[in-house]
Amino acid sequence: MVSKRKVKLWLKEYLIQIQLVEKVEAFIIGSFCNKTFQENDIDLLIIFDRKFCKLIAISSFNMRKEFKEKFSIPLHLLRLTFQEADEHPEIINEIFNKKHFKLLYYISFR
């Protein structure tokens, strides 16, 4: 059985380790947030400044691989730049109208 506390801690520590704390907003979304979590996968929304696209792409590959090795379930990433999030508020609103867990929140000057 996957510990929600351990998953949240691991994800937050991973993002801190790659020095993205002040550059991203990160939220666990999807079925993981429900009381009846079935341990199929974990969905993570990452919103970031576009200048970090390359770092996010490289880090995402390694993050998914290491997560799968540690927890034996896949990590799915939804990656959006701040600009994309601002251009599509309906996507963000739909996500945040459901239960989610905030891992990192960067107050940007968008």
C-alpha cells in the first residue's frame, strides 16, 4: 500500500532537490486526492516559467523513472507554463474545482 504522506514528501523533496522551489507551482491532482485511492497512478500538475522548459523536460523523465522504482506505480505529469495556464483558465479552474494537494506554490508576477 502506497503511503500518501510518503508520496507527497518524496515529490516535494524531489522538486526541492532539483532547485525548482521558487520557479514552479506543483499540485497532486486526480484520484490520489480521493479517500478511495486505488493506487493506479499519481497525477502531478507542474506550472512553471517557460525559461525552465528544458530543465523541466529533463527532470520529468528522471522523476517519473525514480518514482516508479520507489513506489511501483506510474507518475503522470501535466506540465504547463505560466503563460499556458493564463491562456487556458478553464483547464486550471476544472482542476482546482476538484480536490488537490498543494506541494509548492510560487507567487509569480504574471
